[in-house]
Amino acid sequence: MPDTMRLVRQIFPDDGITDHAEAVRSELRRLGVASKLRPGMRVAIGVGSRGIAHYAEIVASLVSALRAGGAQPFIVPAMGSHAGGTAESQQALLISAGFDLGQVGAPIRSSMETVSLGRTEAGFDVRLDRSALEADALVVVNRVKPHTDFYAPVESGILKMLAIGLGKREGAAECHRAFVEDGFYPSLGAAARLILSKVNLLCGLAIVENERHETLKIEAIGASDLFDRESALLSLARSRMARIPFRRIDLLVVDEIGKDISGSGMDPNVIGRKRYIRFAAEDEYPKARFIYVRGLSASTHGNATGIGIADLIHERVYKDIDFSATNTNCLTSGTPYGAAVPMRMRDDRAALEAARAACRPGRFRIVRVRNTLALDEMWASEDALVELESGGVVEVDDERFELRYGADGDFFLGQVP
């Protein structure tokens, strides 16, 4: 008997920023950045690989403001070993994301060359992109959000981009080795403090997004306030993360994963596997028995980092993986299991049948999401709806659809008569 699915909508606040350019200008004025500029000043702008909403627009507004103050800004890829870990591939990724000269008004200077700034007290080498170090000043633009692997006062954001993103492949690998030895926050903090003592950081431009994946807040932060303000923004970001509103799921279907979506392809904070790679900790939700990934996002360019979190993948996912880019990324971060290939299924039908066979007879709780950023709409089976959480504003459509399969074995939804 076909599974019956219904559309589930989460109603999120529509409170995103509408004028990003003015938000950037306002924050730069508040911090007095213009007073720190001088004619001809070379300003490096660190930009990462994440799929941040309005990222190019925000950076273009920053570039415009810096140019108005007489500076000569340029963009530096700040993404560690992402995009295959080469200067050419990182520049190509930024251009494909809209960071070309014509759109943002600043050239890209992409190189994997780094300079050692010294060692932390624990003995780990701290490295920084040479172009960023040799510039007269530096600005780092990044989203502040919960990290995919760690819990700490600061997680993903400006400080992490300073220490890891601008460290390129060498610096990122060194930082991740330090995390294993001495813990994430102590190592990140030590590296960031050393970097801040060596560079002229005009500011960090921090972005917080709401549940709709829209810009909730943009804040310019001076070097002396980075730790305190980023911690406060992390709390805000955590409170505004979209979640999958089900307690227990037999099969979580994820249509696409990618580095543009999450550093781990699909955010473990969302899928309930932050602490343990193949199951949820006692206090993590949702508790998904199996996770099935159907595809890679176009913008990830074959980088399937985090695929090892899943239990099942569609055959096309395997065919689309760039193993060189994926392995480089996972080895640099010290997480080779992130590149481990799950069980390959020839099509959707095979994946669902395999998962169903391992679950309790007569009940199959399926939830399907596009990715871990797009959670305003999702599909759920009738069996799964009993696990729907009562918190938040959630609507379930009355219309029912049967999960059917095409000639290729992949599913589609047919309306129930």
C-alpha cells in the first residue's frame, strides 16, 4: 500500500532586513570605520564559501563604503581547504557565487600561500593568507551560527574565519589538529588572539540569519569586542535556527546536501546528529533512524563533505562526488569519516524499501526536506504526523498525496482521489 504524505508548513517570522546596503553603511558609521581609512589604503576582505543569503550584496555594499573613504579593497577567499583547496578553484567558486569584479566592485586575489605568525602556547603553528597579512587592513565578513561539531562560547563566525578560513589549507589543518589535542574553543581563541595581534582588523562584519534563511542582523564589530559580541550573536542565531519539528522519524529524506548549505553538507544541529555521527544523543532531536540523501547541490561542485553522516544515498550522489575535493576537505578538518560513503541505493524505491524493512511493521514515519536551510515546507507521512511537536506555528495541509514511483524508480506525489 503506498505511503500517504501531507505537506507541513512552518510559519516563521518575516523579519528579515530589506535594505542590506543601508544596514552595512549604518553599522560602519556606528563603528567609525571611515575615520580609520586613508587614501590608497589596501583593504583585504575575507569572504567564505557558505551559501549566505545576500552575501555578494552585503560585500558589495562594504566595498562601496570603503572606496568612498579612499581605500582600495580586494577580496581574499577565506575558506580553508574548501573548493578543492587550490587558488584557481576557490576563485572560481567565488565568481560563481556572484563575487566577480563587475558585481562587487573589488578584484579577487586568490592564493594558497600563507605566512606563519608564530605558535600558540600549546605549540600549534598559526598561519594567515599572505595577501591578507600584507594588506594595510583587513575586514572579515561571515555568518555567525552554531558549529556543526562543537559547543562553545563562540562557534562559526568571524573568529573561526580568521583562524581557519584565512589560514588556507595549511592553517586549517593545523587548527583542526589543535582542536583534537586541546579542544575547539581554547585552540580557536589562541589562534585568533595571535592573528589579531598581527593584523589591522578594521572590523568583523557579522551576519545572523533567521529561520527563513534571510538576514536578521548585520553588525560591525571591532577587534577588542569580537569574543563578547560574537558570543551574544551566537545565542541569537541559535534561538532563530529553523528545526525539523518531529520527535522521532524512521526515514529522513534529504533532497540535497552541499558546502553552500552547511559545512557538513547537512547541518547536524538540524538533523539531530551533532554529537554522534549515526544517531542522536539523548537530548538531540529529531531522532532519525535512517537518513537518506538524494542529491548534491549544484553550488557544492561535487564536494560531498558530510556524506558520511547519512545511512543511505542515491546512486547518482555517488556518481556526482568529487572525491579529490571531498577527501581534501575532510582530511584537512581531521574528520575522514565525513567522506565515508554510505550504502548506495539504485533509486528512491530501493532506499525506502530498505529502510522500511528495518523498521517496525505497520508503521513507517517518513519526513522529506529539501535541505537543512529550507525548512519552511516539508513532506511527512501520516505515521510521522503523530510525532509532530506542539511548539511553534505549524500547519498541516488537509490534502493527501500518495508516494508513487516513476519508471526510473524515483518517487513523485500523486493526489489521493
